[in-house]
Amino acid sequence: MRKEYKIGIMPGDGIGRDVVSAARSVLATLNDLSEELSLTFFSVDVGEAAVEKYGNPLPKETLDEISRMDATLFGAAHTFPVIPGLRRSLDLYAKVCPVKALPGTNAIRPHADLIIVRENTEGLYRGAGYVDGECHVNLRVFTKRGMERIIRFCFDLAIKKGRKKVTFTHKAEVLKYTDAAMLQLFHQIAGEYPQIDAEDMMVDACAMTMILKPEKLDVILAENANGDILSDVGAAITGGLGLAPSGNMGDSRAIFEPIHGSAPKYAGKNVVNPIAAIMAGKMMLDYLGETQAGARIEKAVVDVLKEREIRTYDLGGNASTMEVADAISERMVRNWNEPVRD
């Protein structure tokens, strides 16, 4: 009997529509082939489409629809408030960004294989602040609950993924009310996970280590703004933003997306790289416990990249967005009877 899942498809704005359409086509191929799972897709409006329909880029109807899904695939949004609004409204407090170099790419660190976990609802991006005369202030807000749950999330993720070390990044010497407190809590909680090595590192030193010796890192824990920067560093060393997926996760809901933005100047041109969105779909399947299905998508992506024939402009080719998606779907069909390792 096939396991049934309700999947939200939320293209959003700009190239989000292009890459989510491509990713959905790959997921649809998987759905047609599989005898073990059944994916039912539901359209979810956000950004410009939601403004047209509801007069609001992030209406209650969108949040309610996402809450009914088993997981949601998201593209991008033009307006900044949409993304933090999704994360805070749905309490998606952990953004998981794999930094893994795939074969056949322009990766400058081809052996990089680590995970960045970005606290997603607090820190500098919480948006708290004020103006007092000539003082313009943004507050870097941490809560005890927020600190503790993201720390535990990282150690639990390390165990689940077979990782050996968690590195907490900070500026504790300067940020005494936030980073110093979280650093102390990090080492306190680390004692409950003796099977996982725990270390801390200045965030700038971590960025340099990612570039020079990524093999020294495994799972990285970062504050919201710092994690945003580190995830782009990760994309840079593994071939570019078109290859970098992520998942926004809470205790009961999850939204998966490429880390790139909406890039409106490329919207609708069918030229951007959809692999980040397709790999976000792979992450979504892993989240649902369908790791074999996720492995099938990843194997097809890797095979197409290795062939170096169907490639978008960022990888030195001239293939369209949908040509890449079609090639990955075709490869998955060809590979279907081959064993895969999840």
C-alpha cells in the first residue's frame, strides 16, 4: 500500500516559479514510478500571487494551508517580510543548509560535506529595534527557550545523520549578553551528548575554515544573520547558489527551498539552475522518512551533472531550466531498477 503525503507547492515570486515548476516535474516523475509513496500536490499562494488573491503577501489562508500539508516546497519571495513571517508564524526555528559538493560542478572544495544549522526565528533578523533621535538600533534578541531548542536540534541532527561534531559559532567576547550566554548553554547541553564532539569557534574563523579546510567541520550552529552569511559561503565553495538547497524545520511543520532569492531579472526566462530546488525536494522526502526516494533523486542529479551535457549557464552550459529537470527525470526513469543507498 502506498503511503500518502500532502505536498504544498508554493512557487512565490521571480525565479521561484521557474525552479519550483522544475522541481515539481521531477517529484511528479518519482510519484508516477513509485509503488511505495503517493504525493498529492496542492497549490499554495504567497507573495505576488497572494496579494492578487487576498490583498496580502502572507495571508492567514496561506499559513492555514501550509499547516494542513505534510511538507511544503517553496521557491522565493520578493518582499523580505514574507520569509521571516513564514518562519516565525509557523515556528520553523531551524534552517538546515547542507553544504555538499556534487560531482561535475564548479566546486572549489569538491570534498566539502557539512551541514549549517541556522537559528531561524531570533537573533538580529527578529526585526526588533527602534530609533531614538540620532540612534538607529536593531536588537539581537536571544531567548532561553530559543537557544536551548536550537542547540538540542543540532546535536539530535548530528546523531540522526551520523555526524561526529557540532561547532557553535559566535562572537562571545564582544556580544556578552547573547553569544556568551549561548556559548555557556551550548557546552552545558553538549555534556548530555557524549557521543558527539562539541567545539566553539569565532564565526569569522569558521567562515575562513569553510573556505580553506571544510573537512574540519561537520555540523555548524549559527545565529540567524551569521547563518545567512555562512550558507552563502557554503554555496560559493560547492558550485554556486543554483546548487544549494535548504529546509526550514519546526517541531511539526517544514518548508523546503533553495537558498537563493527571487532574482526578478531572470524570472520567466527558463534559464536558471533548478538543481537547488530539486535537491530541496530531496530534502523534503528525507524529512518525510522517504530516504530511498530522496536517494533516487540525488543519484539522478549526480548522474546528469557527471555527464556535463545538460547544464545551465551558471555551470558553463546553455540548457534551459526545464531541460535540466527533464534530464534528471529521464535519468531517474533509467535508474529505477538499480539499487540505491539512502
